Amino acid sequence: MSLFDTRVPAVLLRTDRNPFHHGTLGAVRSLGRAGVEVHVVADCAQSPVRASRYLSRLHTPPPPGASPADITVALLRVAARIARPAVLIPLDDACAVAVGRARAELAPAYLLPDQPGELAERVADKAELAAVCASLDLPHPRTLVPDGAAEAARAAWRLGLPVVAKWSRPWLVPPGGGLRSTVLVRSAREAGELYRRAEEAGSRLLLQAFLPPGPDRDWFFHGYADRSGAVRAGGPGRKTRARPRGAGLTAVGRWTPNPQVQALAERVTAELGYRGVFDLDFRRCGTTGRYHLLDFNPRPGAQFRLFTDTAGLDVVRALHLDLTHRPLPEGAPRPGRAFVVENYAPLSALRPAREGRELAWHARDDRAPGRALWALWGRHVSARLRDRVRRSDARPGTGAPARARVVRQASAPPADRTGRSDRPEEDRAGSH
């Protein structure tokens, strides 16, 4: 007899148009292998995800720029087609925030964790997260909120250059305008100039002390807070390779026991009363050794399949089991297990892995997505190179200043508008 209530389908929701979001495929495979009918509401027209044998049906997602109300309408339309309650799993912050706002409207059609509707938005908002950490006395980079361009320049000096600049509500940053959700600024003048674009960005500018990257400094924790608030499944992981290097999404990660990270994750979710899947990012300070919470993502992280225990439990399976009132199996952790995103770390995918490894795209029981990846990825890289050459040819010898270097990219939860991120796909894929 199956552990799962296979009468209850799962609906995966994502508004990010990135075709190389490997977390979507991970969720499709995880639940599909368990016999659950999996529906995906996302743009997968040019994605390897559509080739998976475990995908039951694709549904048209809300259009770019859709409001939370539009997202709700789209979800109710999908629910009417399925015609029975389903477990709803947002796969990006945009959708997590929209679902949290519309929980009362969606609850009859979808099974959702029982938590305050504003909590997802609160932890996804960068200013709110800084306030949460301050109120709970959790390590977090020192953060200043300037109230003018001159104050931004002074704040940069006070924090010590370089500093990290973030927009408080990155989901309001308009696509295609050259603004990034998070950048590393190297001068006070640059901080002041960035502040002058606050109206365009749609939210406040935050300046944070920069914690330099280094060996064993980037960590993450994936977990599921069940109906009682207990953290189940998941675990702490160490980012051993990132794209971009030192600051981007996880290209290679390893399940690594870390009692300090575990304790911080359990503490913050308990204090907030959080329920559901979550993905936390930490950076260890090289001076103090303290782990600073950088991001709280109220949804599965793209590499969640790293944390698959000896009973086959991961955070997505834990969510489905718990919301359908099924017991969660007791498995043992598998420390040392690795997760590799092949298109970002192809050599790592070829190296032996004694403690076990999961690839983002290739799987013996689901080969088609892995085959589709390389043709799509080759076209994507060629298009990016052509675009870069065109931009270089368009401004020879202009002496234009280089843009601030991107150090982290926030996923874009929607408020009153949702748009496609202007990040390059390889910087967006997987969202950590």
C-alpha cells in the first residue's frame, strides 16, 4: 500500500519564465514517482521539464505582469479542470506571496499549510526580514535604510565599502530597466546614484554590510514545518560551487551536518509560527564565525532533492503527506550526498561520488529531460553570446562606467504587478 494518498493530485505553480528551473523537474519527479498526479502551471514551452514521463499535465500560467488576483483566477481555473482538491506548491517567492494573500479564496480548492497569509510576504521582503532578525536577535548583516541620496552615500561609508544594495520589495523592480534586485556597490557615489532610482524600483533601498565569500562560508537549510510546527525532512547543506562564483545559485551542494545552522532554522520557523516548505540561505562571517541569515524563501529551494533520506522523504513529499494526513516515514539522513546541476558544473557531474549524488536533469528512470537539456542549453548560450556581442558593438569606446556587480539575485514575489525578471536565465535558474 502506498504511503501517499494518490487520489490527491499536486499542482506546481511558477510564474518565473526561466526554462532552466531544475527545481520544477525535481518536484515533478519526486511526487510522480510516488504515484501522485502532477500538474504544472508554468511556462515550460522551451523547458526540459515538459519531457518528463512523470508530468501529468501542463496548464497555461498567468501572463507576465499578472496581479495576485490574476494568479488566483488562473489557479481557480486549473482547480475547476482537476475537479478535486489538490496540494498546491508554489515554486518561487512570487507565487508563495500571491498564494498567501489569497489563501481564503483558494482553500476550498487547494490544500495549504495553516499559517497567517501575510507571513510569506513578510519573510520574502528584505526590509521585513532584517527587522525579523533584529527582533529575534538572529545574526543578520548590518542593514541601513537611507532616506535620501546623500544619506545613502554616508551610509555606504558607515558600513564600509563595498556594501550590498537591495531593494526592499524586489518584486516591484520593473524588468528591462537595468535595475537589479541586489548589487555590490563599491563607492559612496554609486550608492547615492542607486538611491535616486528608488521611484523606478518601487520600494526602499537597503544597504547591508558585505560578508565576503570564502571556503565553507555559504550554507543553506531546506525543511518542512509540519502542522505542529516541527521541522521535518530536509537538512543543512554546504554550497561548494555557485554560479556566479561566490554569490549565485547552487551549482554543487553537499548534505553536511551543521548543528548551528539546524538550530537557527528551527528557531526562526518556531518563533514565526511558520508552516510549510522553506529554504534559508546563510553566510558564515569569517571574523566572528557566526552564521548570518541572508534569505528566507517561503517555498522549496531548487536543490531540495539533495535532502532525500533513507526512507525517500524530501520536503515536497513531506508537504503532500502532511496535508493529506498521512504519517511521514522515519528515515535517516544521508550526509555527504551531493547535488549537481549539470549545465553549470558538467565536470562535477562526471566525477565519482562515494556518498551518493543526484543530478538536476539526468535520471535513469526519466531520460528525456536530460536529453532535451543540452539542445536547449546550447541554443540559450549561443543567443546570450550573440546578444553580448551586439551590446559590445553598439557602444565601442564610450567609456561608460561598468554596472555594479551582481552578488545575489532575489526571486520576485508579486504585489500589484508581476513581471519577468531581467536577470539572465543562468543567474535565475533554481533561485539558490
